[in-house]
Amino acid sequence: MLQQMKHFDVHTPKRRSNINSKAKESYPYYAGYAEAFARDAIQRLSIAGATVLDPWNGAGTTTYAAATMERRAFGFDLNPVMVVVAKAKCASMEDVRKARETLDDLSLRITRTQLKSDAVSPWVGPRAAALIRQLVSVILFPIEEHQEALTLNRIGQAVSLASPSDCLLILAIFRAVKLGAAKSFSSNPTWTKLPVAPEKWTSIGTWRNWISDQMDFLEKIHKEMSENNSIDNKLVDIECASSEKISLVNASVDVVLTSPPYCTRIDYAMATLIELAVLGLSTDDVNSTLRKNLLGTTAIRGAMPERLDAWGMSCNLLLDQVYDHPSKGSKSYYYKNFLQYFDSLYRSIGEISRVTKDGGVVCSVLQGSYYKECQIDLPKIFMEMSLAQRLNLTEMASFDVAQNFGSVNSKSLKYRESVVVSEKVLVLKKV
């Protein structure tokens, strides 16, 4: 039983949420865990020279911490925005200098023929969109004479090959656009809505100044980071790829440190809709590609996967409860949504086990949630799925979480009282 496991003595994964700490972040991100936790876990579970993997790398806390601790670090994420953010996090001060030179040396002119519809136009207007498209194209596609249609695969390949300095400059563009774009707001903090365009758009010169200001901001952050920790980004390999198809050979990883998207139906693609538009993906493109492929998506993909006994008793009992629930949409939508989530999770755990060495460890941060009054014990489900994939639980730590995204929807309190959920850190050994 979980209660009988050896305690994993580690710093809390919870990130500080005060205003001052957020102001110092290069890319404020609601998901992920604290850097102090990542360092604690890596120090406890590996030695210098070990290989560390995060298959849901997000903003890159794992890969950054590992590389500053002399570990070989691999990170994967399906969202190209997060690949850019994670690579930028690993930029050295030399990379900062290169990014600044690239921006200063760019001499771009906007012609009338370039004032065409673009993915980022609804957010910034046609002239600024033409400027941003030129900037991003020069950074990501510098040798192409005739630009082809920008697809998710093409953008993913480009950001996978991009350097930390390139990604740092793109991050500056992300920040400028996020701050200056026309926006519509939602009560859900993870949802971005298409804007209602203002009557007058900001000038191109102002946009260039804003991007330059963001480079100044990022330079200050990286100077402070370099004073605290030196990084050899040659140790880091971050790519746009799925956790269900990890591009590493069998038994090549010593430690997996990660946190999968929780079973709370948070739409990670919509949360980065503006940044995806900067890279060239329209909202329609995002809906038809990325949203359907991410773990935890709210979109239904189509053909439903087959339920497996190997998913464990807890998972299959939950699926039965959702299927039989009398509330509207439980059988027609929510059951399908949970089914595809657990199918993807199980496949991902299988890949994680495949690339982990015998005797290697998987350390995962997981948080429970609820569907109506039905408890979703994700840590226990993850443990049972892992057991079927040769990963045995050896240590555990538990932390109470008063605020969680599962309680964003106030209508859920119709079925249950507000409760404190538990965030667990599971350490599993490959046998």
C-alpha cells in the first residue's frame, strides 16, 4: 500500500506563487514544479554524468537543473512553444549576446504585398504580423528562399534544431506579443480566447522597441541565473516529440524526472494560443492538430482505444463510474475523454520504462482530482500502470495542495464539498 512506502525526503514540488517570484520568471507558466525540488530529486537519485529524461518537459525545469548539475539531459514536449521556452532557459550569457546581435542586425522592411492574413494578425494587426513573421522566419528558417506553408510538423522540426540563442530571441517576441496583443479574457486562467480587434493598431516601430525591451529583461534574468549556476548547454537535447514515442534507444536513461499533465482537462494548447500564432499556427490549425494530440486534451480524437486490464483496478473502476454516471455528457463525452487520457498515459509509461535502464528510477509528481463526486486517484493509477510496465514503487512523498485547477469550475461543488487534494512524488525502480 502507498502508506507503507519509504518516505522520499525531498523539497516540496510546489512553486512559489507570490508576485515578486512571477515577475522574475522568463516565462510565467502555471504547470511544472519548483527548481529546488528538481535539484533535490536529481541529487538524491543520480550522480554526475548520469542521463536524465523528462518526457513532459514543459518550461524545462528538469533539463535546466540537470545540465547545471553535470547530467546529460533530454527533454521532450509536443508543444513547440514549450520547446522554445525550455531551450531559452538553457541559454548562456554568450547565447544572450548572440540573440541581441541577431535582433540588432536585422534590417527588415514591410511591403504592401506582405500585409496579408497571418496567424498572428488577429492579435497584433497586419503590419506588426508581417514584422513578426519576418523575424520568426529569419530565426527558424534562415536558408529557405520560398517559404512553404507552416505546419505543426515543420515548426516542430525547426524549433527542435534551433539554438538556445535563437529560442531566447523568439521568447522575447513571445513576451512582447503576449503583453501587447489584443486579448479577450476568460474566467479559466488556462484558456486564451480570440480577441476583438481594436480600432487602431500599434506601430511597427513600437513593436520592435517592445521586443528589444523584452531582450533587456531576459538578459537580466540570465545574468542572475549564470551567477547562481553555470550551464553547459551541450549537455542538453530538447525536442518537439511525443511522450508516446520517445526517440531514445532502449535502456539509455538513468533517471526520469517528470510530471505528466494531470487528469483535470486543462487545455495546454489553448493556453499557448498566442505563442503558437507567433510561430505560425492559426487557431484552426491548433484545433485540428496539436489540441488533439496532447495528453489531457479536452478534444475527442475519433476512434476510441481499447480498455486494458493492465491499466489497473483503480483506473478501470473510475472509468466504470464515469460511464454509469447519470449527469449529462458522462457517457457520450467524459467517458471518451478519460479513456483516451488513460490510454495515452499507459503508452507513455511503457515508453518511459523502455528507455530506462534496469535499476534506473522514475520520479514523477502527480496530483489527484475529481470528476463530479468521483475521486480520480492519479498517483495510485500511475503506480498500478507502472507496475504492469516493470516499474515498482520504492519511495513516496506527499504534500497537501489547497489551490488546484480541479476547483476552477465552481459548478463542480454541486457534487462535492471543496477539498484539499494531495500532490504525491512517486519514486519507482525499473526491475
